[in-house]
Amino acid sequence: MSEIQIVPVLDVLNGVTVQAVAGRRDEYRPVRSCLTNSVDPTVVLQHLDEVCRSGIAYVADLDAILHREVNRCILADLSRTDLNLMVDAGIQSCEDVRDLLDLGIEHVVVGLESLPGPEMARELMKAFGADSLILSLDLHSGIPLAQNQVWARSSPLSVLEELIEVGFQRWIILDLSAVGTARGVPTATLCGMLRRLRPDDEVITGGGIRTVADLGDLETTGIDAVLIASALHNGAVSIEDISEWRRRPAGP
């Protein structure tokens, strides 16, 4: 069994790093972190990477997701770091994807929340292919968080099955109601279902991580990576915790 990657998350709103809690974006405030006093996204990401040391990071441009301006300068600055970035900037069209790729972003997250529907999903896949795109199955309390009303009324598994047919091979399963709550990750069962359907795909989850002990529970689902932010900022998961996790005996 391969080691789960620990992927730090950077949430950007109004041009600064914010603390995301349960998807209530009107309540998001500049982050208060034990790692740094700065809210500058580039500075915060540097400190997050110093803890995780995974070489990869997830960035949510909440201004773009909320249909405001994309934080182009910030994303361009972040892309010049040594990190491999996955960026969600409210993708709704092929032009949106091209803009991110032109900024130097390696992997574009296509969020269910922003995606107009299956036709656009097919256009994106045809234009950019499965290597560049990551489909984020956005949920809220287990219900698909979707602009498309058919998806919003469907089960998460049925939405996954439809998007598998489109050709996606990289997935984020994220329940926004759990983000920043330290209540545990509620998507483990769905991740296990996806892994059984797609044994060779990349599966990422997150939202609600309390301590590194949660990684042991998630390991049995076969996920490849876990997204984490709040537990890093409040010190519940430290560089020592992660180092110890990585030194543990390998699983069967």
C-alpha cells in the first residue's frame, strides 16, 4: 500500500489567506495560524509546505469560485514556487482552464459546484485530457453541491458514474460541511466506492481532519492523498506528527 500524500490547502479570498469553516464563505476571515502571522498567500503556502514537505499543494481561489475576479497575480506568484499546484478557480469554460494553464498552473481542478453540466465536462476533457484536469465532487452534508440541477438532485455515486464516463481519472471527494470542523472526514465510504470502481485512478479527499490518526482510517479506503489546512494552522497536525507518520511500519 502506497503512502498517503499530505496536501496542504490554501484558501484565498479578497486576496489574502482565509480560514475555511464548513463552507460558510460569508464567515471566512483572514487565517490565524501558529505557523506564521502573515496572511500573504505566498508566505502562508511556504510555511505549510515546510510542515508537509509533499511537493504539492491545493489552492482554492474563492474570489473566482464566487464569480469575482481571478487572483491572477497571486496564482502566477504561487506557480513560480517549486510546488506542483492543483488550483480550483471556479472553472466554467475551456477559456477558464486555458487562463490557468497560461499562468503556469500544472493541474486544474474542475469543481462540480461551478461546472455547468455534462456537455461542458466533455468539452473540457476533449480539449485538455485527463492528465491536466481533476474533477472535484463537491458535496455539502452528503448532497452534491452543483450548479447543474440534475446533479444537485442526484446521488453522489450516480454523479461520479456519469463523470467517469466522461473520462476523468483524477478525483477530489470533498464535503464542504466538514471543512475546518475537526469532526473527522465523512467521505471515506464514498472514496472506497470510487476506488473499487476505478482502481487505477487518483483519489483525493479531505475536510475534517483532526489528527494524523485520521490518516490511518482513510488508508483503508485506498485514497492517494488527503487535503489538510485547519489542523496545520492550529497545530493539531505538526511537522513532528507527519514525520512520525511517515516513519511508521509499512502496511501489508
